[in-house]
Amino acid sequence: MSRLWTVLILLQSVVMATIEDIDLSVTGSPSLVMRDLSEYATLPFLAAFDVQPHPKNQMQQTPQKRITYIALSKKVMPLLVELFLKFKSSEEIYADGTLETILSVSVRCLPVLYVILIFLL
């Protein structure tokens, strides 16, 4: 179990480091990044799963482990809001469906929705 946690934490760290290194001055990249971040924010709601015990360890009665992605989601939501605020004057995010994607995620993640609605109104 410990190895699985280590791999997941490392993978999430690499994904976030990669996203932070993307050049947002390239046309289209802010929209793509915001859509990806929106997807990551939904992982706790759509992709959480129980870890099946290893067959050799079935004798031990340990509590069921669950992969939730909550930490990743908590890291992603403020970044998503920050990027939206930075690029809210860009027509591209409205024309290509990025705002719709963010708002559909925001229904599940109310803090993101509140911040975005405040700046849209």
C-alpha cells in the first residue's frame, strides 16, 4: 500500500510541475490548461476508488483504503481561479467552451463557482 501512495503522490507532483511550466503566452494554452485543471478538480467526485487488498495480506483485517484525489483537487482549485482571473478578458476562453467547462466543474466545487461568478457579474 505504501508504494501505491508514493507513486500516486509522485505522479500528482509531476503533473502539477508540468502544468506550472507551460508557457501560457502561447495561443490556446490558457484554455487547454484551464480545461485540464477543471478535469483534475472533479477527480474526487468522479474517480475516487477503493484499493483492493493484496491477496497475500487478506489475513490481516485492515481498514479499507481509498484513493480520493482530494489533495490534488485542493491544489488545483485556487490555480484554476487564478488562471481564470488572469485570462478573463481573453475572448478565447468564452468562444472555445473553456468557461462552460469551468462552470460545469464549479457546480461540484462551489468555492470556484463563487469566485468566478463574482468576477463575471
